[in-house]
Amino acid sequence: MKKMIKSLAGVALASTLAVSVQAASLKVAYDADPVSLDPYEQLSGGTLQMAHMSFDPLIRWNQDLSFEPRLAEKWERIDDLTMRFTLRKGVKFHSGNTLTARDVKWTYDRMVDSADYKAIFAPFAELKVIDDYTFDLVTRKPYPLVLNSATYIFPMDSQFYSGKDDKGRDKGLIVKHGDSFASRHISGTGPYVVSERQQGVKLEYERFDGYWDKQSPGNVDKITLTPIKENATRVAALLSGGVDFIYPVPPNDHERIKRSDDAELITLTGSRLISFQLNQDRVEAFKDKRVRQAIVYAVNNEGIVKKIMKGFGEAAGQQGPEGYVGYVDELAPRYDLKKAKQLMKEAGYEDGFSVTMMAPNNRYINDAKIAQTVASMLERINIKVDLKTMPKAQYWPEFDERAADIMMIGWHSDTEDSANMTEYTTACKDDTTGWGQYNSGNYCNESIDKLVKAAGTETNLDKRAKLLQEVEKELYQEAAYVPLHWENLAWGARKGVKAEEVVNIMNFPYLADLVVSEK
């Protein structure tokens, strides 16, 4: 997979220029704001964007997908099961408390209880504190993705989150889609303090005076995030100068920004898979592989990319894009309406049936339009669809409840590895381990899960690739889900906002490092 990556040399250059650039404020418009201030309530892009603003990870990804030390200044492998990390000294939380390994331990213990995050850390046996600034991450078996997983550890202020709230509940309690102390209060080590929050209206950040990273080139002292759901309104806000930085920019607005003298378009080839899941527990027909295959054959995902995405995406036949371990060249999109009708007839469903479908209308690029198009395509094989779309804040609780027969899900691998996609979206659901947490189709194939688990302990990269290729082939043959496309990324920024140096394919812009010049 080709990645349009900007050189990190620009960051170094910005660093030398930062001293002459005055402090700036930044107005950001995203399609939605984070649903919570708790970094472990929900595994989502919005939550992770917030986490990189107000917390800091142990390590983080660079634009070239290498690892950069953050709160952990170094690490070394002690044995086949143990990676030892050394924390930076003198790092302060927003509360004024000092970060120690005990905070990391407290955070880790909380993470492994999170329904959304426990699957990432299922391979780990424990986090062992050695001293105030040293700890070990210990895996149950040899594991190739220890550092990948460590990018999701955002140490929390254990003193701040300890004790009882005004309702007598533990302050560290994780409440999914609910009201909790951690969802409303925040104390991280990150570059920005949350100064004001009106859910669905605005989120204001102010630079943390005690932030540890004094080498950051960033000069943005205040950030105002305003959720603007409508694409046209969001783009208009950028072009009129009302905001400085937006995401996403829908494909049909790319040319408008390119033509502007005051704004510029920044794009990256992405790896988030947009797909639909077919709930076998709600619809008996979905248990028949031929029906699932018929649906995949009926969906013209290449046509969706061409017409709805304006070519800004890549039609998918499998989970991971080219460049991911496990990618198989021959697993191409397979639109064939005649074949789809034949399979429906063979399965005894030539006359079709009725289903419900749900999708968000402000989470993915053109998500509502895509859902409407897929619903129309299924009508051609006599599957009548009752479609309901809604804002993502309302959608995710419905998704967790598996409230429709067909549901849309977009997934960017948390570890930049296709195994993670299987673990969360197609694996047999297991509340204990967190596997299948986002598998609203309730698809379950134990042989596939065994292959993924074997890959999880295989440190020989060639052998691991073959295991994950077998996974992709089996999921393809089984039509375990309905792949649509890998979504590319596009941001808009006013001239003078040097956003190309801080964006990445994970879509966690490192805004603390952003350099902004005067308008």
C-alpha cells in the first residue's frame, strides 16, 4: 500500500523556527466530538484523538510507522516474555501529581477491565512495577506486537481518579455510554488541559504550563473544537475563515479547497476498512454461507468508490490493505449480480426477505449515502431494507446492543496489523477476553480464531504472514462480513497552519507539535 508520507525533517525545521513564531490559537471543526473524557470508555478515533491531546502514551507512532519515545524514554527486551520500560522523570499530571510506574500499573489494571481494550492486552500476563520509574510488560507467550500495544497505554493520574465520587461510586469506574467521574473529569500528562466542555457544542483546550515536552515545536496555546456534522457547512467554515483546520473533507469538496487561495488540502492513503456486518442471531438466512456470499456479490463496492467516494478510496475484498501482514493479492472485490441472484436461489431465498439496517451519518466519509446505496443494491436480490441512520453518539449504543440486522462498522487496526481487525470485528464474541467486541454480526468460526491466536505468538514474520493470509482466505470464502473499501484521509487547513507535519494515517493529529503562523 502506497502511503503519502511527509518527511519528519519538516518537524525538525519547524523546531528551529518555533522560537520566532508567536503563540497562536486554533479553531478545529471535526464531524463530531469525543463522547467521553475517559480514554478507556470507548475504543474509537474520537477518543484516541482526545487522548493524544490531554494524555500522553508511553510511545507513539511516527508518520513512517516507527516508534517514538514519549512517557517511556527507553525500553529493552529482558527475555522472550518481558519488555522493560523506563519512564521519564519529573513528568507532571494536570493535577500537579508526579507520574510514576504505579500510575502506569493502575492504568494497565483498569485497561484490562475495559470491554473495548481488553482484547488488545489479552496476550499480556501482567505489568510489573520494578521501581518508581521502571516497569515490565510481561506476555503469556512470545508476542510480536508488544510495542504496538504500548501505544495505547495513556497513563492516568491514579491519585486523581481514586476515591468516591458524589454518588458514592469509584472515581475510576468505567461506565460505557454513561455518566461517570472519569467521563467528566480529566487529569493527564498531555499538552492540553480541558478548560470547557459542552457535549455536542464545543470542547476547549488550553496549553498545560507544566507539560514535560519542552522540545515540541508547537506554538498553539488554545484549541477550540467545534463539532460540525454537515460536510458542506464544515468546508464552508474553513473557506470563510471561521475555522482553521477541519476533518474530514468529503471527496466532492476536494477541488473547492484546492482552488482556494486561503486553504489547502492534505491527503493520506488510509487503511480503515468500511464494512457491513450481518447479524446471524437476528436473521436465520444469514447463517447460510450462500446468502452471505450473495450479499457480497450484490454490492458493487468499486462503483461506490467511483461514484460516491469520487475515487478517494480503494475497493476492498479483505480486511487489511496492501502492505499489511496477511494481505492476499487474489482476494479482490467480487461484484457479480448474476452470481448473487443464483446463490440466493440455491439457498432457497429467491423471493428474498426483509431486514433492518443501521449506519452512522457523521462517523465515516459519506456513511449515510453509502448505506443508502447498499440498501438499494440489496433490493436487486429481493432483500428489502429498512434503513435508519443517526449521529455517531446515538449510533454506538445501538451498535453495542446489536439493534439491527445489518450494521456498518469502520475499523482501523489498533496495532497496524490485520490480526487486530479479526480479533475485534469477526472473532467469536468473548466478553472475558474482549474478542469480538465489535462483531455485531455474531459471526463465529473457531478455526479462524485458532489461526489468529497462533499468529499472536509467532515471532517468525514469514510464518506469521502465512497464518494471517489463511485467515483472510477463510473469511473471504465464508463471506463473514461485507467489505466495502479502505477509506482515505483528507484534512483541510488554512494557509499558515502547517498541519501536513502532524497528521498521520491513524488520524490522531499531534496538534501539540503544530506550528501556526499569523493569518
